[in-house]
Amino acid sequence: MKNVFNAVIALGERVEALLRIPLAFVYAIIISVLEMAVGIVLIIQFFYTLILGRRHEGMVCFTNKYASPNYHINRYLQFPSLSQRIGLLLEFSGV
């Protein structure tokens, strides 16, 4: 039974790895466009803060909304194995 379980996990990891490759290209395009936009917003934010002495909350909110999905996409594309993700899931759920 344990050998069957290990074989299913190994097959699932191979299929998942193959599916991540096209996703990586799509994510790379989206992330690069967003990085340019965030870079422009950061420059504007710097001068806004320098001149007025306070942050513009809309720009801060935009950059924060970019940072969180970017972190999750990078974690997904760095290929943690299925067994590592199951272990992390169990660790965070308190089981």
C-alpha cells in the first residue's frame, strides 16, 4: 500500500511540474508588467512623501496588493514537492 501511495505522489509531482512550466510563462509576463507599474508608483510615492511629508494611502495599498500575490506565485513556482506541502499544511493546521 505504501509503494502505491509513493508511486501516485511521484506521478502527481511530475504532472504538476509539467503544468507549472506554461504557468510560469504567463506569470512572468503578468509579474513583469506589474513590476514596472509598481516601480513607477514607488518613484511617485517617494516624491509625494518627500514633498508632503506623508504617504499616499492609495499608492501604499496598490504596492501591498502587488507584493502578496507575487510572494505566493514565487513560492508556487519554486517547486516545493507535494510531500513538503502536505507537511506544511499539517503543520499550520495544528494536526
